[in-house]
Amino acid sequence: MDNREIKGFARDMGADLVGVADLALLEGIQTEPTDLLKNYKRAISIGIRLADGVIEPIEDRPTALYQQHYLKVNALLDDIALRVSQYIQQNKAVALPIPASQLLNREEWFSYISHKAIAIAAGIGWQGKSLLVVSPEYGPRIRLVTVLTDLSLKPDKPIRNRCGKCSSCTDACPVQAIKNVNTKWHYSDRDEALFFERCVERVTKNAVELPFIESPICGVCIRACPWGARKRGRGLNGNENSY
């Protein structure tokens, strides 16, 4: 089984983006359990594009439509990851699907592994100033899932950061949680890029105070990013490639 076959299968199942990460690039990454990656060589990063019609109406808080879209896309990602894993197993290899969105610790906000870190290593996109993965095709308007495998797939190469001097997400954040600090590869920790506690407080408050919001979500920085806008290639002032 090669990259073309596994990527084609994932796309047939509904994926918009698929990349392969060399897990050697992620040595030392936080996982749960700590030996999660022990028996695996590669990680398949799978992304689904969020609907522009859902993202565009977001202003300073998440909408009821975004909440439902978020849940449905996560469910579809989990379904695709399961099917990809079964497909790999049918070809006599080992695969482990990692849930798209499952917090294991609400104090430190971590899960089994960072889907964003996998996606960056797999060339899906770069790490934006908001910590989100920014893809060239859809900006940060994507959700992600991961399948670990022992297949010797050819890894994709990470792509360069293209945020440049853009401050759209920083300016849009309602709690000024984004520090507007750039990175070539990835941040050393979340606090390098964010006032993380401000972000956590905001999304937690959304889930508590807004009756139609069940998940700790926001969406404002997703909406603000020029890379995800319908007229990609134009910055906030309408200037070509201003980001």
C-alpha cells in the first residue's frame, strides 16, 4: 500500500486534506499514554473543510450553527479515521484511529496527541499565530483527525509558515489572547503564542453562558484569517498578498 492508495481512499471517504507525517519529527511530543507512538512509524493526518456559510456569520462569539457543524464534522472525521484504519488492517498492517475531539484533562487541556502537531508535520499546513493549523487551501477553516500506522509510507514534507506580518487573528480575538508572535516551524509551548488562560476562560465561558453552545468553542480567529476567506489572496485592506 502506498501514499496514493491510502490518500485516495481517505478522500473517497470524504476527506478534503490528507498528509503523512514521519513520527520521527515528533519525538518527545506529549502523548497519552506516554508510549502511544511506540509501535508506529507514520501518522496519517486527515482534514475536513468547514463550511464557509457556517463560519462567515461568526462575529465575537460562536453561533448555534457553528456548534452543530463542529459536532457533525468531528463525527465525520472519526468515521473516516475508522474506515481508513479498517482499510489498513485489511492490508495486513496496524492502525490506530485517534478521536477528533476528546479532552482527557481540562486542567492542562490535552488529549491523546496533538492533531495540529501531526498535521503540521504532514504538510497539511503551518502553525498560525492563533496556534491553529493554517492550510494553503482553506486557511484554518478545517478540523483534523489522526490515524497512527506501522506502514512504511513516504512522509510528506512540512511547508513554510506564510503568516508573515498579518495580525488579523490577533486583532479579532475578543479577549486579546493572541500575542502576534510568528514561528518558522512550531512554538516551544502554547504560552509562546497565546495568553492561553484567556483563551480557555473565554471558550469555557461560551459553553456555560450561551444556551446553544455545548462545547468549549469560539471560532472568531478562524473567521478572521485571510487565508480562509472566500477571496484568498487579499488582506484586510484588499491589498494583494498583504499577509
